[in-house]
Amino acid sequence: MRIRITVEGKGQTIGELDDRNPESARRIYESLPIEGRALLWMEEVYFDIPVTLDYENPSGTASPGDISYWPPGYALCIFFGSTQPYSEVNHIGRVMENLELFSRVDEGDRIIIEKI
């Protein structure tokens, strides 16, 4: 399940949803396209999405490039550095290229995620 992530006015990247949390990944993929306004927490970009999910196979750690869902905030998270999750997340995929794009994101930037 390949996705395009666009940060309006700054660029695009490609992601791939995987099977670490297959139900979460499937439900989010089926809801695409979605968009939101970026929020920042250290080296993580996140934003609310209109999908409500519970924990599936939660993890308290993240690696650069992880795309994750944070159930307490109904948020999609993209980890682009050494930052770890505030609390457990469902990892649903990985950014496949141009991860450095997220280091240029400012709060309020419009992010669009769509199927490829």
C-alpha cells in the first residue's frame, strides 16, 4: 500500500504501509485521501486524522522514517529523527525516500496523504 505525502509548498515523499499493525494500516489506507495541519514535537510531525482506532500491536519506540498512528490523539505521526513517541503508537508504515522533507515542516503546514 503505497502513499504519497505532500507538504504543501515544500515537497513530496513516498511512503509504504506495512503489516506491523495490519488492521490500523488498512483502515487508514481506506480513508485516504486525508489532510491535516502539521504539529511538531521535537523530531516528529503529527496531525489529527478522521480515523478512530484502538491499540493493535503498540510500540513505545520509533525509528526515523516510521509512520505511526497515536490512538490517544487520533493522530498520524511521522518520525524523522531520534525522537521517541510521547506514548505508545501503532506503527503502520515507513517513509521510503526524502525523509529530510520533514525537518523543513513548520507548524500549520498543510499535509496531504493520498494513495498512489
